[in-house]
Amino acid sequence: IQCSPPGTYRGAIDCLLQTVRNESIFALYKGATPPAVGWAAIDSVLLGSLHNYRLFLIQHHMTEPTPGHPDQQRLTLLGHGVAGLAAGLTSAFMATPMELLKVKLQLQLQKSVLDRQYKGPIDCARQIVRNQGIQGLWTGFTGSLAFRSNFFWMFMSFEALMRSFSRLQGTRYEISTPLANFLSGGLASFTFWFMAMPADNIKNRMMATPHTQSRPSFMATARSIYAAHGAPGFFRGLAPCILRAFPVNASALFVYEGLMRLLGAEKVSLFV
């Protein structure tokens, strides 16, 4: 929806139906190999660096007293946002090549593999490197940085929601910490996608540019989107992202926070 010429699809459902009708149901999984292989590493970098950035900011006194425990300090909401921002930027270095290959493979609309320009992710990477050098795998890097900087909103809103749920303790609406993690992760993802969608459109357009052409700049791509579609063009594809956002991020934060509690991560010093 984001990268196809105007008028190709009337919406998400039409895109789904055309893809299945023209290419088969297996086409819904085109480009799955790069994220399947790389996303575990990317999210490990994202969440692992998030934890260490939080510890770093705590050690540098970006803290406030914990309600009910004035002798204990906790990271401020802004601190959680800054840690998310830094973690997002850190993960962009690894995420960009994976997302580039995914975009290239997904935009091939030919039903037969033999008719496609790229036979798979390795062939795609090989062709990009042959034409643009190894740096070609980081096409769209500035877009990726802009997109992933929005983890500022994700983790700041996640913490704000967790604190809101904690105020329900002792009332009839009290919920468990794991459930609060699940709900906060899902709801925070809505904030993330509303803020990140313009950069996501720019990033994917940059990555969709044929590797035989010069690598596009962030601002030139933004101007081309605005010229073709106006401001709404920066929000193309929002509906599918919103539908996906809650279950994916709720599950991810539920597991992450649960594992951090299980491992006693909050007791670990940055320099141990």
C-alpha cells in the first residue's frame, strides 16, 4: 500500500484480495525470511540496549522519588522516553538491511519465482552489493533512524500506562503486573504507530527505489510523497499497522517484562 503506484489498491482488503488472487496465499509471506532470521537479533539489540540505557540514565540521576517510597529513586517518564529513543537508534544499524531486503522481496508481484528479479534474500543482497557496494544494504538508513526514533513515544507511553495501572492497586479494578504489561504494551503501540507512520512511509519508499538507481535522500523522498499524495500520503498503510500493533506488541512486552522480572534484571548494575 505504501510503495505501490497510486490507484493500485483501494485499501487494505483490496490489497489482500489482489495479492491472493494474483499470486496465491503464499505471497502473503513474501519477504518473511529476513525478519524471521534477523528480527530476534534486532529486538535483542533494541530491548537489551533499552535496559542498559535505562540503567545509565538512573546512574546519571535522571530520576524522581518513587511514590510511597521517598527513599527510592525511579527513572522519570522522560528518561524512559530518552532510553527508548537511544535504543531505537541503536537498533537501526541492524534493522536497516533486514527491512531493505524485506521491502524488495515483497514488492515483486510476479507469481512465478522465475519471473522475479530477486530469487530470494541472498540473491537480492548480492545484486544490491554488486551495484551499490556494501553500503547499498543501508539504503534508507536515515529513514530507519527517523522511524526508530519513535520508540521514544513507545516506551514513555508504556511506562505512563504502567504507572496508571499501578494506581488501581487496592481497588476493585486492580490487575496483575503481567496483565498490566500486556495491556500497556498493546496500547503504547498505538501511540508509536501514529507518531512513526510518516517516517515509516518515507523509509519504505527509500528502500523500494530500484538498486540500479541512485540512493534517494530522506527529504527528497518526503517531498515526492507530499507532491503525489499530500499530507495523507504519509499515513498510507496505517490501518493494517494498527490492526497488527496491539497483539504483537502486547505479547512482546508481556514476555520481555516477565523475563526481566524472572532474571532479576532491575538488580543488575550497568558495569557488572
